[in-house]
Amino acid sequence: MSDNSRLLKGGGQASSSQTGSSDTDPDSINQQTTETDQTVDNQSSSSIQDLATIPQKAITRPEDAGTTITSTPIVDVRTLMKTYIIGRTRVPALQGISMRVYQGEFVAVMGPSGSGKSTFMNLVGCLDRPSKGEYWLAGKLVSRLSNDELANIRNRQIGFVFQGFNLLSRSNALSNVILPMVYAGISREERERRGRSVLRLVGLGDRMNHKPSELSGGQQQRVAIARALVNGPALLLADEPTGNLDSRTSLEIMAVLQALNEQGLTILMVTHEPDIAKFAKRQVAFRDGLIVHDEQVLSPASAKEEWTKLVNKATTEHKIKVTEETH
């Protein structure tokens, strides 16, 4: 993998099943997001530069732009097929799809239940193997690797963020974030350095010692995102990352993902919500195991702007209510 394929030096995993929503008041959320913006949006952020070279800006589907492809795709699936055998029944989940995702893209994968999108994400995440076809990750053929080799790929080159958070309840944010590096054999000093850097990157520099029960739903998902980033993955896979969050907190998380993508992180996100998919730079729709729609979004919506409008509206309504109650 080239240096430009990495956002941070060193990939973590976050997964599954708690429910959360942000119960923080608008003023404190605004303060947290401002801190996040200062950390993430600034190209000269020390937390980025400490960990790795800032990636070059993405080449978004150069074949569509009529330009010469000079970069190796982060994700390159070729005639990918997956068939499940249930008893005597063969169930085709993917029917020979081909797709490329380039460095710095932000792709939303959509489709109804049974469309094949979850199977596709499992294959891209090296959690399963295709029945036929090839999967190349950052120039390396991974669809034929051994189980141990796939485990190493998952740990070092792919970051996972799922609908829930799956944080260790008795451990603080920093301890949760550095866990993947323990399995990677990284020294304690380096683990703590990277962990602190990625927590600052997602705007939680002042919450490192807080346990999950002391964090809002949005903050817990930020910890999960930081854990997914800590080993410097080439690819971030987000499976319904806002599914357990309220609308305001969902915008907060999407603003974090958009800011990370602007830094060069490649993101592949599964969602069934058009209101979330609109923040991606490209939308791909699955149906019956086939890709039926693949379109570049020229002007993605800004989650940061929508979040700001929502918070300002809530603040104004609160002030009006207080004024009415005092008269």
C-alpha cells in the first residue's frame, strides 16, 4: 500500500449494539463541534501530521471525468459473486458485480433489505469470501488470502464503524481506542500517543478519561470512529453509523465523517436513509445482487451547515420559550 493510501499511521474496529442520542444542550454541542472543526478541518493539524503524511486529494472516479487513471483503487471488485447454500437451495446474494473506489472517495451504498449491500460490505471488509470473482484492496489481491492473513488485513488496513458502539463499559475513551493496537503488538507509549491524537482528531481531546456511561450517544460513536482510525486504515467501512442516533446527533457524526473525508480518508458507508446518503460524494444502489445505480454527487450536502441550522433553531426556540415564561 502506498503512503498516500493512509490517513493515519497504524485500524481499528467498532461494532454493535447500544442505543444513544445526544442529550447535550445546544451551547455545549456548539462548543464541541467548534473544537472538532478546528482539529479536523485544519490541514495543518498536528494530530494528523504527527501520525502520517497528509494524503493527496482524491481522484473521484477519473474514468467519468475523462482523465487518465494514475492511482490504484482502494477497492477494486471484479465480477464478484456470492452464493449462499441453505439446505438444497442456492441463494445468489451478489451476481457478478464490478466496482472501483478511489483514494479519498466517500461512497454511500444503498438498497432495500436483501439487495446484497450487506453481503458486499462483508466481502469488502474481509469478513467473508466471494464464491467467484476477485477483490483487490489497495492493489493487493485479498480474496484468496488465508484466515490469518485476512485478520491482519482487517486489523491494519480496514476500520469498522457500525450502528452501535460496542465500547467496553469499564474502560475510558482512551483505553477503548487503543485496544486494536494491543492486538497489533504496538508499544504502550506509541499506543497512547496515537490514541490521544485520534481522539483529538474527532473532537474528544477533553473526554479521554470519560467512560461510555459518561458520554452522549454522539460522543460514544466518535470514540468508535477514533478506534476505527487508530491503526491508519486505507478504508473506513461505516455500516448504518447513525442508525441508533437522533437526527441532530446524526448530523454531528456525519460532519465528523465529512471532515475526515476532506482530509483524504476513503469511506464506504451503508445506509438506507436518503437523508444520510446525501452527504456522500457518490451514491451506489443495489437491488437483487446487482448494482442498478452508480452516480457521482457533484454538490454533496454539508452536515456541518445543516447541524448548525438545527442547533441555531433550537437555541432560538429555547430563548423564545424562556422569554414567554418570564413575562
